[in-house]
Amino acid sequence: MTKASNAGTSPGPGSPESPGNAGETGDPGDAISVSGLVKTFGRTRALDGLDLRVARGEVHGFLGPNGAGKSTTLRVLLGLLRADSGTARVLGGDPWHDAVELHRRLAYVPGDVELWPNLTGGEAVDLLGRLRGGLDGSRRADLVERFGLDPTKKGRTYSKGNRQKVAIVAALASHAELLLLDEPTSGLDPLMEVVFQDVIDEAKAEGRTVLLSSHILAQVEKLCDRVSIVRLGRVVQSGTLSEMRHLTRTTIEAETSRPAGTLAGLPGVHDLRAEGSHVHLTVDGGSLDEAIRALSALGLRSLVSHPPTLEELMLRHYGDELGEERGNHQAHASPTTPGNRGGRAPRSEAAR
């Protein structure tokens, strides 16, 4: 079940240059700095010039459907995959050459945790903690209690949700500066998801950096300072939710004293529907002020605005292609992904 790690082994003479040593060091204030990352598996281009910047101390959402390139990016950042080209820096180091040192400063929680079957949950937490330079004992006890984890049970008896709890407790009880979380709450019930959100807020307050890959958009909206949306191996939009919403239409429902048909000619107004005194429309972010002024001139009685949700921001980039892209990019998500050290995709830190 366990696997010896050669994550710190440097490429031999004549091997291609590591992406992290291509001459770009990134902003020293960034926990993660990625530029032009390319990774192919056969004919599949999993990463196609991906750029990503995660500032120290922020919680950064990393979004996209299966096959978009999220897990491949995380494997490069962990030093488990070597990119074909581009640059990558993690905590100022090279994720390929400096993997051993970096793994003492970061923690990784995958979406499908496997544990040593004959170790108890508590023993697994402690072992993972030692690999990262030790645990905070009081923090460990607090997390075990809050997540309702029985640390005396053997790993083979745990449900999927309890295996996730072991990895989460081990990561957050460590002194890791950077948390790489790939669908970490997979298998957790809604109550435990709330606990998870609380402990991530606490980690942020401590100054830790979090890169969170999650399909639970409400969770990302609540936790993340900034978000990057990945499509076909590239980041297609990145920024704060406020910045991203400004680029997307806002829905407005209003009641006016006079007919609102004249709004149809305003720039940036779409989907106008007027029924008596009630009006419904969507407005581009840059035209919102003008639309509100026009509504006020019609004798505004009431107004409710609905900023675009994160789901709507995602659909802006994917729409009807979402299902098609999932199907077309499954090849590089295989557990025997080429290029991974040891020929196997990472499943958990406990298995490395």
C-alpha cells in the first residue's frame, strides 16, 4: 500500500530542463507562480499554456469540470508530474528538483484517500505529520473532535468520508504553509462540510495559503478570495468574484410607475420582459449604472438585483460544451497516467 517516493530525485544528465528552472522565478510574494505550463499525454494536451498565480495567505478556488486540467496542474505542483514546458514555482522552489524540501512545507488532500489498512486513523495522522515536520498536538485533538473521527479504528474499516477526514486532519494539524486540496470534502456529509469551511477560514486567519479545487460552487464562493476557471488546459478567467461578476450580466427585477419598453434601446440591456408595471432584464456589468438611472426615471417602486452566481460564471465559459468536454478529456485522468513517477497517478499522501 505504501510506496517509496522519489519525488526529490533530480533528472539525470542530459534530461530536459525542469519547468521550474526555465529562468522565471515569479513574484516572491506568490505561494504559487505558474506560466505557460504545457503537459501532453500522447495526443491529449492536458495543459495548454496554463498560467496561475496564487498569492501567499489567500484561499484560491481552482474550478473546472473533470478533464479541464486541474488535477494535472496539482500533480505538477506536487512534483509528481514533469511538465513538457513552461515554468512553475511553489513557495519559491522548483516543484520537481526541490520536492523533498517542499513537501515538508505543504500538505495535499486528494479527493480519493487511501490509507494503510493496518494502521489506525490516529497512527496515519501522526505518520503524515512526521513527514511534514511534526504536528500541533492540541490542534490535532481539536480537529479529531470537530470532525467526529474515531482515531482508534483501522484504516481498512473507514468509510470514504472518514478516510477524507484523516487526510484533512493530518493536513490542518501540520505546520504546512501551503494546502493543496483536490475535492477534499468528497464523501463528507453536509454537517462536516460546514466544519471544513470553518477550519479553512481559521487556516487563512493563520496566514496559510490554500489552493482549493472543488465542484461545490457554494463552498468556493464562501471560502475563496480569488478564483481561476480552467477550460481545456488553460485558465480562461481569474480574479476576485467581484471582478469576475463585473464582467458578467446582472439580473434585475423591478416595478415601475410607467412602461419600461424604452429600456430595450439601452446599451448592455438584454432579455427585457415587461408585464404591466413589472420588468425583468439582464444588464452587462459596465452598463449597470445607466440601467438603474433609466429605471429610476420611470418611477421606480421596487428593485431587486441578482449578481451572477459562480455557477453562471462557469456556464459563461462552458455552457452546452460542459458534457462534451468531460467526455473528450477523460484519457489523461486515468490512474495510469503516463509521465507520473512510478507510472501511477497520486491517490493520497498516504500512498506515496
